[in-house]
Amino acid sequence: MRRWSFVIGLLAVSLAAAPLRAAEGNPSFDCAKARTSDERTICADPRLSELDRVVAGAHELARTRVGAQATQRARELLAERRACGDNKLCIFDQQLRAIGVYRDMGVQASEPDWVVEYRKQLSAAAQRNAKLPQRVGECVMTAITRIGDRFGGDLGPAAKQDFDPGTSVEFANSGYQVSYERESVIARSRVGDKVRMCLVSIPQDCPPGDARGRIYTTTNLRTGEAWTLPDAQHSCGGA
């Protein structure tokens, strides 16, 4: 009996240390009981279902390592995914972010080898389905898909520092805005927030093929706050 106890214990340790990969099948939850937009979207998409299984498995392993910390973080991650609604690209990015969070907790969770190509497909679909405004005064509805600094990193907490990494925000319609400063109204926004994006300025006399420097006013429909920023760090013809 002791021998079998030893073998079972050794197997449990080995599974916790091995890279986690998704098994075939449905997502980690019962699709017959799916009630929210994000859950129904995941159930209808085999790729998102596979990522959901990886996330769920990574959470279970993280919970055995850090306990309540993993559980609390899972609630936060789920709320952020819920905010995506039925936006596939937003859900996809949130699932990858969740895998990264659990990996930081010591879990060896492996992303499927198709993630890069599938993100390209989702991005292309988002461009087809939601376009940027083309005329000054024109507005479109879209959603936030990423919030970070102007270098592409995560937007960390506000802190006194010699160097301000600035702020950037990306949208489901492939829109982008950037600032050299930390924008608190964007920091208070969330991935998945619905926004109204209006074109307010188009630069003149730009070199052929250089469309940088368009300025948009974006209003977050959840917070009611708005910001006005350009779509590039330099206007057309700049560095």
C-alpha cells in the first residue's frame, strides 16, 4: 500500500511540473448552461474553447501552488473576459493574458502552436467588420482590445519615476491611440469597454502613403470619460 501511495504522489508532482496542454473537446464549462456573451462565443469557436481549457487547467495548477491568490486572480481575469462580450479578438487576447498570469505563478502552461496565425485571422475579421472613421466629424462604435504603454508593454501602476513610458490603447476596429504621458482616463478603462471613436483632425500635405497623425476623440461608454489623442507618436512626414 505504501508503494502505491508513493507512486500516486510521485505522479501528482510530475503532472504539476509538466507543461500543460489542452485536451480535445468542449471548453471547461458546460455550454448547455452558457448564459453570457463571452461564454456563448467561446462555445461556438473551437479555438477559443481550446484556450479556455488551457486557462482552466492552468488555474487549477496555480491554485495548488498559491491557493487563494490564484482564486482571487481568476475572478479578476474572468470579469475582464466577461467585459469583452462577444468580441472574439478581445476574448482571445484575454485568454492569452490569463495563461501568462498563471505562468508567472509558476505553472508551465503551453499556448497552442496556432495562436499567432489565429490572431491574424481575428484581427483581419475585426478590420472587415468595424472600420475607422474616415471623415472629420464621423464617429464609429468599437471596443478596447488592449491598454498598455507606448512601447507595447503593460500599463503598470502610477508611480513617481524619472521616465514616463506613456500610454497606448488599441481597439477592435484596428484603431490605435498613443500618448507620451500616462493618461489616467485610459488607465481607468478596461479591455472590452465599448467606446465611441470620432475623427476630429486629419493632417494636411502628408507624403504619399503616410497617413499618420490622425487625431480621434474617444469616449468610454462605461465610464463616460473621454480623451483626444493621435494615432501615432509622430505625425505624417515625421521620424
